[in-house]
Amino acid sequence: MADLRRFVKGYMCYFDQAVSEIRSGEQKGHWIFMVFPQMKELGYSAEAKAYGIEDRAEAEAFATNPELMDYLTGATQAILDSGHTPEEIFGYPDELKIQACATLFREVSPQTGVFNEILEKFFRGEPDTKTLELLRA
């Protein structure tokens, strides 16, 4: 069973700050790894590894946790509603973390439309291919 406590702690500490900065159009804090998780293999920093999703099973466990999904969909919706692009908010290459996160959770929670919506609106509907490869491995 996946231990998702690190995400609960991360959201409790950084969710309000993250949404505020997203709405302002500029990320200032160092919270992207905690708020928009991606596959662990995609990250290089200690934070990316600590908050990276291990595998499909952990992603599915995250996706079936209502508290975590409320946080993630809320932060994702904040991007959609902000009037700013992920590139404007996060800069390059951090905008790609949003694409990777949206791809991951679109795959394991297809009924949650916000992830497909963000891919369509900001990434020409294109998923992150590395994330798809890791999910198939």
C-alpha cells in the first residue's frame, strides 16, 4: 500500500500559497513538486525524488484519495482560471512538470476532466510521452 502522507503534509503546508501564486501569475515559492506530482524518474532534485510518484499503483492510490484529489484538482483548476499560461506562471522547464502531472493523472483518473482540459488548453492536447512510457513499463 502506498504511503501518501508526504503529499498530505505538502498540501497542508503549501496549497494556499500555491493557489495564491498561481492566481497572481507567478510562482515564487518552491512547491511545484509537492502540489503537482509527476513520475519519480522524471525528476532530478531531492525534492522531485521525494515527491515523485513511484509507479502506476501509487498514482492510482493517490487518484482514489479524495483529499489529495481535491487539492490537485483545485490547484489545476486554479491554473485554468488564472488567465495565465503555465509558462507564464512557472517558466521553462517547470511548465513541463504541469504537462507531466496532467498526463499522469489523466491516465489514472480519466473521469477527472480537469487534467485533459489543461492538456488541451495549454499543450495542444499532447500528453507527456515520457510519463506515458513510464506508466507502460
